Amino acid sequence: MTQAAQLMQQAVTENVFPGAVLLVSKKGELVFHEAFGFRNLITRSPVTIETFFDLASLTKPLATALAVMALVQDQKVALDQHLADVLPAFENGPKARIQIKQLLNHNSGLTDYRAYYKKIADFAPEDRKIALRKLLVKEPLVCSIGSRVLYSDIGFMILEWLVEEVSGNQLDQYAAEMVYDPLGLDNLFFVDLKAGARPGEFAATEQCSWRRQMQRGQVHDENAYVVGGIQGHAGLFGTAFDINSLLGNLLAAYHGLPSTRIFRTDMVRLFFRRLAGSDKALGFDTPSARGSSAGRFFSRNSVGHLGFTGTSFWMDLDRSIIVILLTNRVHPTCGNGAIKGFRPKLHDAVMRSLLMTDDR
């Protein structure tokens, strides 16, 4: 892992990101787990392996998709069930026939993003989620249902609503009860802004002009922030170690190996299955044929995801390899896009090291 470590240090020096943690595991064993750079450039506080990162869109696979998986496994919903069957607010509109699996696969016909926070920020905090959900009901389709894949935060906002409606709990509570707590994962969590600050080492994110403050320990995403920090597309925080523990459990289940068996093997394999003609699975991404952030050496039978704040994970299901990169590349501004070119270089260096070891 010498080259990977050198690349990480070089990235800090060249301002690809202020700080980061890289974790690599193979067949359940830690291969590499080190911290680099600073979690806060103003205080010059260093990143440690215990630093909490804003995981941004890793919330989609690691919280929302797993919450839906738990509901499906417990036969409380079905993937081919229509949205209006679960959320009656949608029954009289064009989105009524969207299937739950289409929200997970990003082929629901919904657009990618709306700045809802600008419309609801002036509401009283307790009224904002209701206001957001009214906007979700009114949101038009931009293409016919199932016709094409369009990555969508909005679909996962609707899934957050669905999880709450069916389970009777907030997404954060349900994910903790069904997934994180049984695995002993204390360091995967949402920050409920109503509950106040959580102690710990948080990586700073953006100096936000809208909030007029540096975000640290509060979700970076504005749409999640405005409704209190808990949403289906963003809001999860965590450490690389706990992400690896979670992914390792899913990987063990996928292969039918001994694990805590939170999820059945058939269920994990179903959610990891690539949607034909796309690079999407149910809540997860798979490597694109060209220009994947996973680089050149992850097998096609891999799943992963990226987060806007500079976070990512990739898991090679054939080789049982997990690579987790957590950075605060949006600190102090989200205008720095150098991580796009860095990710595939890093993943190639990691995989070359692991594959060379296999050849010996």
C-alpha cells in the first residue's frame, strides 16, 4: 500500500482535499487504515481514524436502501409495490404508479435535484417536513416511469417518507434499530439538529453562505439540513471503520458465510444485482463501463457509491475487497472538484497492490 499512502499524502499537499481516511480490507481482514491531513483548516486539527465524516449520498445505500431492505425482508412492503399503495398522498397524481424498486434504481422518472430548502426555510422548523412532502407530491415527472435512469435525490426523499410511514419510526431510528445497533455500530448515525450537537471529532465541510457558518457536525446538504438533518438522500455521519464493518457483514451475507445474518443471502444478492443496461443496483452503484471512479481493476461484479462531500466506498464482490475513502473535499468550499480525477488513480494503486500480493 506504499503507493496508495503516497498518493493520499500528495493529495493533501496538492489540496485535493484537506484531510481523509483510507481503509482497505480483504476477506474480512484490515489491510490498510490510516488518516491524512486536517479535519479543519482553521484550527489545523488533524484527521484521525476516529474522525466522523459527513457521508452525504452514502446515506442512500448505507441507510435508506438498507431500511427498505429490512422492510422487504419482513414483508412489510414489496419492491414492485406502487407508491400510491404505500403513500396515499400520491394516489391522484402521475407518480402513483412508480414502483418502490424504481425509486431505488433511479428510473422513477423524477428529476435529480431541487433546491427545496429555499422554499421552506422560512417555515417554522416543525412545519418544514410537512411542507417538503407537499412539494414532493407536486414534483412533476421529467420522463415516463421506467424509461431511463436519472440519478435522483428526490426519489430517496420519498423513500425516507415511505420508511417512516411503514415502520412508524424516523429513518435514523429505524436504521439504528434494524441494522446499526445489532452490529454494534455506534459510529454510524444521523445528527438530529433538534437534539443538539453530538460530541466527537467531526471533519469540517463548507463555509456556507446560506447558513453563514462553517458546517461541522451538522449535515452539509441544505435540503436535509432544513428539515432537521434526517433525510433519505443525505444526513448520515460515520467512520471508515464502522462502514467497513457494515459492508463486511453485507459481503458475508452475500456469500452465504457466517455473519450476524441481519439480512438473508437472497435479499442482499437481490439488492446488489445490476439493473440491466445501467450502472445502478437497488440503492447502490456499480462500476460504469468507462471512466468509473472505481478505476480499472474492480470487477464488474462490484457495488459502491459516491458522496458529494468527498466520500466513497467500493466493494468487489468476487474478490471480497472493500475500499473506503472518506474526505472533506468541500472544506472550505465545494468548488474543488479535483477528487474526480484522484479517485480512480487511488483505487488503481490499491488494487494493483492487492492483486500483486495475490500473484506471489
